[in-house]
Amino acid sequence: MKKLTHRYAAALMLLGAVAGIGLTAGKTTAHASITPIVTPAQTAKNQKKLDTLFDKIDISKAFGVTDDYGSGTAATVKPDTYNYRQTYKLAKATALTNEFRHKTVTLPKGSVVTGYTDGQGNLTNLDNTTLSIKNQKKVFSKLGNWKYSFLMSKTNGAAVKPYTRSTAFSYKSLASVTALPVKNNKAPHNGDERTRPFITVTADSQLIYHSKGKVYKATRYAKIKSFKRTHSTLTYYLSKPVSGVTTKKTKVGKAYQYKMTLKLGQVYQNSMIYSDPGEFNLSVKNGKQTFFLTFGEIAEDYVNSVTGYETVPTRYSKMATDYIQGLY
């Protein structure tokens, strides 16, 4: 269920005709708007306008988007700075545990990890699915089927050294593809990698397809032999095809590789779940397969600012607009 910081409790449909009420923590003034009836022609027109605006986004920047507002006051509101895609290189061997804290495993010095920090140079947890295949095997065999590991020591210094190399895995110290879920016709709640298939790129540049959202051990994967970034696409050349991912057999030199392309598609709004719609995601096309990126409340405010279907306070409208357009 969406966190209570979500501002819109009333049901919204993309470019639809409903009312909304502001509920964000830290904002004491509720706001509501009555949306006029929207004809199919208007909806199509605005979808085209939104697609034009979101098509300008750099795909490499899109993969670094956070999915929530920070908890700052009205004067200091900003996107969440504790980005779960942030990458680090461990300066020393680091002990991990699972939620029950009765088992431990140690990652060696130099391991590349992705995770949340406390803002003081310490990791609070890390994403097991983005570890190298070697480290994943070690972690899953000792700790079991957990997406995240926790740090044994609160003061661990594991987030002191950012991982700065530009690779198939990381771009400007942010992991490019972390738990990118498959999209279907029933738009899911955010974080839906918990329930549906997803892909991930690991620290050692392996492309993994997880056929079940709650099973994190890597079973279908291939080495990314090379990659290419452009403004609109991210292309991987795999050592072999991966079931569940659309690839094209391509001759590279004297050998064959399997070309996989990710390209941004339409922005769309989640359908109602737990009476909590409103969040927006961005489709990511892979041939006939479609994944999605979570764009959350930042995109929600931007879309409503563009369409006028929901009133957005000026400061949030400006922040959302500056943030989205900053991804161009």
C-alpha cells in the first residue's frame, strides 16, 4: 500500500474526471478540485501531449529517478536523496544478515553493492539481486531467499566510496536496471517486483530474468558482452538468449551475440488498488515485452500541472516540472 505521504486519496484515472484532496505529511492545507467531464478526444489529445513531454527524457537519467518525495518542509521539499539505486564499492569486508539476524555472511573488500544509506556513510541495507553472481550465490546460500540484506554493524562505512565506473550495470553511481518489473494490463502498485517477473543487471554485468517476483536467486541470466547508451535507448549485447527477454541474434565479429534493446514508452497511471491510485509509471519497451519504471508522485504532480485535472500547489508544481524537465 502506498505510504501515507501520498497526497491523493481520492481515485484518479489518467486524465479522468474526479476530485482530489491533499493529504501529504507536512502540508496542512487540503486542496480539492472538480474536474470537468473529459471527452475521449480530449483524453487522446492530452495523452499525446504527455507522451511528447516524456519522450524527451534521457533513458539513462530515467533509470535513476527516485519514486517518492523527501520528508523536507515546504521550504526544502525535494526528491528523496536516499536513492536505493545508489552504488558503492566496499572499502573493507562487510558482514550481512537477514531480517532475523541469526545468520551472517561476509562480502569481500572491493565488492560492488547497491542500497539505502543513513546519509552518514553507512549502508542500512543492500539489494541482493544486484550483487555479482558470485556474491549472490554466497548470500542466498547463507541467508536464504531475501531481496535485501541488512548490515550487521550500524556503523559500517559501506557507503563511503561510491562506485564511479560507467558500465552496463552503473551510470554516474546509480544502478541502471534494478528490479524492472513486467507490465501488464492491470497497472500494479509500485514496488511490484515483489509479485511479478522482473529483470536486473548485476554488478558483474549479467542480465537476469526473474520469472517469479518473490524468488530472488538467479536462474536465467547471460553475460552482457558490450552495451551502448543513447538518449532514448539502452542496448545490451548478451552472450546468449535469456528466456523471457526479447533479443535479436546479431553477428559481432566472427561470433553471434543477442541484442536486447530497452526504450522508453508511454507514461501511464496506476489503476485503483487499496483505494490508492494516482501514481504514474513510465513504460519501458523491449520488443514485444514491456517493463515499467516507477515515477510516482513527482510524475503525478507534473502530469496534473500539465493537464489541469488536479490542483497542485505552486511549489510542488514547480519542483515536479523542474525535476522531470531536468531529465531531458
